[in-house]
Amino acid sequence: MAPVTIKQIALQTSYPDRLVPIYVMELLLYIFVLFYGVNIQMAVAAEKNSRVQEILIASVKPDTIMYGKLAGTGLVGLTQYSILLVSAFTVYKLTESGGETILFSHLPLYIIILFGAYFFLGYLLYATLYAALASLVSRVEDVAPLTQPVTMVFLFSFIVSIMALQAPNTTWIKVLSYIPFFTPTVMFARIGMSNVQSWQIGLSLILLVASTTLSAILSAKVYRVGVLLYGKRPSFKEIVIFLRQRQRLVFQKKYCCIFVDLIIDVGAIFD
């Protein structure tokens, strides 16, 4: 028999000791966005199905309801995460026997700060999409098929981030790390496992902030329309047409009010 050749392949990373903690942080981000994003979409669909939304909209703007739901769900999630992490750390400290310190002690402070930034922006980016899409359905069971593309994109970004942990300097991974839907997971993996230049981190954050802001604005407009639509689920073209008509009405109302005020002021001068 021919001799067996054993070949060792080194990770293409500058910090192999960070592999486990960065992977844990990526997993925390993935679970948080996916789990609480699903909570948001189910809550929106359930409120619309039970007609609770109509009561809420009578006293509160739809935009405020959506943003409040995102903030409330996020704070609940952070509270639950904090309890779990504190409990896990306490158990670790009680059961350790003079071994190596906890994994996250290897990480510099700037990585933890950047993780918080990507965690927050990633949650907002996907949560706004979940809320907007869930507002378009009238039944809870119709939510999953509609939001499945968003879930699949986030799942793919997590898979790419796992690949980035082993080869963070690959060209296609670098390109994907600047796409906002991949930035929270892929760029953070690159930062944790290699030396990423400051301008690259800054550019990724700027693109992510801009995309999150745009997503929040557009999602609020879709949410404002979607929560009042019942029956057949509107198509994307119908949503765009409705938004344009509504924007035109708001524009006409605004300048009509300005014209009326001008006439009143002119009349007051002659009086």
C-alpha cells in the first residue's frame, strides 16, 4: 500500500487564537437577528390579523408603532442575552480550576466596540425589513413565505462569515464585506481574524449606516400603507404606485395650506 500523506493547511489569518471567540460572537449575532426578527414579523402579523393595529393607529402614528416595536423587541433581546451571558460567566468562574482565562480576554477593546456597532446596525437593517414585509399580509401563516428571501440572505451572509474566519483576505470575501446585507457578519469576521485598514472599516460602517437609514425610511412608508391593507397581498408594483399617490397627496396638501395661509396674510394686510 502507498504511504498516507498528511498535509497541514494553515489558516489564512493573522490571529488564530481569536477563531473561537469571533465565531461565538458571529453566532450570537446570527441567533439574535434571526430569532428576534421572526418575533417582530409574527407580532406585526398577529396584531394586524386581530385588528389591534386599527386601534393603535387611531392614537399613534404607524411610524412610531414600528420603531417602538423594533426598539422594544431589541431591548428585550439584549436583556435576555445579558442574563444568559452573566449566568454563563458566573458558572464558568465557579467551575474553573486554574486553567486558561475566558476566551474573550484575547480580544482587544476595539473589536468588542466594533462588534457592538455591527450588531446594532445589523439588527436594525434586517428588523426593519421583517416589520415592513409582515405588514403586507393579513394572516400570520402568510408571513414566512414572504420574509423567506430576507432570511435566506442573512443565512448566506452567516455562512460566508464562517468562511471568512478561515480565509479573511480572499478577494470575493472582501467584496462581499462592503455589501450592507453582508457587512455585519463578514466584515466583522475580517476585522477579528486579520488586519483590516481603518478606511475599510470606516467605509463599511458608512455604507451600513446609509443602508440602514434608507431601509428604515422605506420600511416605515411600506408599514404605513401595509397595516391598512387587507385581503389579497399587494404586489411590489402596487405598493410603489400607492406610495407615489400618497406622496403626491401630501405634497399637494402641504402647498395648498401654504397658499391658503398666504391669502389670509395678504387679506390681513389690506384690512
